[in-house]
Amino acid sequence: MITFDGVTKRYADGTVAVDNLSLEAASGTITVFVGPSGCGKTTSLRMINRMIDATQGRILLDGQDVKQIEPSTLRRGIGYVIQQAGLFPHRRIVDNIATVPYLLGWDRKKARARAMELLERVGLDAKLARRYPFQLSGGQQQRVGVARALAADPPVLLMDEPFSAVDPIVRMSLQEELLRLQSELHKTIVFVTHDIDEAVKLGDTVAVFRVGGHLAQFSDPATLLSE
Ligand code: ADP
Ligand code: ADP
């Protein structure tokens, strides 16, 4: 479980991006942060893996303050997926997916075998393993981004608008793939989007942010739609 306990983030220039946020993202579920641009979704997400630190309040991972977790342990336990996949352009797909296992010092053979297994998991043909990122479509690159985030089998996955840059048809299939994957893997996922339809489709729980970094609503999608 991920707990935000009265979390505020004030940037150096005085901007309050997140204002006294308290919520719980239950283990094994998808919690979606949704709201207009600039309302503090990305800031909130990045405070979980400490790319950014909160100014006030605490974020707990299964009851432990993230500031008390050793940074390498924290990063190893949290996969991170961003909008433009962020793949290394000069590395083959198989090596992109195996990035974290390599860093963790896995045997190269084992790391590559893991990458090949994940390639299949995210619905890509094994033949793509030897290609470079520019030889893949945007949708395929996003799948690789998801595979890379899953490589060390982290319990938590943070996803920041992962499907926003692809066309609507591809986005739909990526969303369905994510739900299928989640039904097998039961990760604790926090998913950021500005698209309410996507939030309702993917979220077990939806946190609606409004400008100023306030939480406007926090509920399951059905309740959200009926209000
Ligand atoms: P969202 O993800 O909802 O679009 P962000 O978390 O990116 O929102 O941004 C929230 C607010 O914080 C915005 O007003 C944004 O301009 C501001 N902000 C983001 N990063 C910084 C920064 N490094 N310095 C100052 N203000 C920032
Ligand atoms: P190196 O050790 O220099 O990476 P290898 O001979 O092991 O060289 O591999 C050559 C290239 O083939 C590597 O860059 C890697 O991307 C790719 N490769 C290696 N193993 C596999 C695999 N199991 N599936 C797909 N591609 C692979």
C-alpha cells in the first residue's frame, strides 16, 4: 500500500504543486491520478520514488516512510514508465528491457532471458528483440517501456501518461493489455492521466486532482460517474 499523509510540495520558486494530499493506493490495484494539466499529478507520482521530495508530510510504502528506505532498494522496488518510453536509442530492444537487471549485476544470459520473457508478456514478437527503438512504432516502444519497468519484478509500478502519445486505436489496445497484465501480475500501480475516460477504464480507484494540487474526489469509477 502507498500512503500519502498530508503531503505538500512547494517548489523553489514558491509554486505549491501539491497541497496537503492524503490518500491510500491499495496494494495490487490501479489507482489513477486524473485532472487537468498543472494540477500536481506528476509531482505527486515522482514523490513516491523520490525523484522529488515532499516539502511537508510523509509518503509511506507498506507503512515505511520512503525517505527511510535506501535509495537503491526503493528504485529496485518501483518500476517507472513515462510518456515517450525513454528507451536508450543505441541499445537493442532486448538490452533496453534488461537495463535494470544489468545494473543489478545479473548474469547477461539470465538478464536477456528475462527480457525475452517480458517481450512476450507485453505482446511483442521475439523478432523485435534485436531491433533498435527507432525501428519500432510508438505503440511498440511503449510496450517495451512497460517491459523494461517490469524487468526486476518490482511490486510497484508508476506510470506517467504512458499511452498519451499514441493514436487512439493503439491506446485502446495498450489499455486492454495493461488490464490483462495486471490481472496476472497484481502490481500496485499508480497511473497518471489527464483523460477521464482512461481513468474510469483503468482505475480501481480514481483520485481527481484540481488546480492548486488539491484532491477533489477519491472513489471507485462507478461512484465517480454517478456523482
Ligand atoms: P501535472 O502533472 O498535473 O500536469 P505537475 O505536477 O507537472 O502537474 O505540476 C504542478 C504544478 O507545479 C504546475 O503549476 C507546474 O507548473 C509546477 N511545477 C512543476 N515542476 C516545477 C518546478 N520544477 N519548479 C516550479 N514549478 C514546477
Ligand atoms: P555483446 O555481448 O557484445 O552484447 P552478443 O554476441 O551477446 O554481444 O550479442 C550481440 C547482440 O545481439 C547484442 O547486442 C544483443 O542486443 C543481441 N542479443 C543477444 N542475445 C540476444 C537474445 N537472446 N535475443 C535477442 N537479441 C540478443
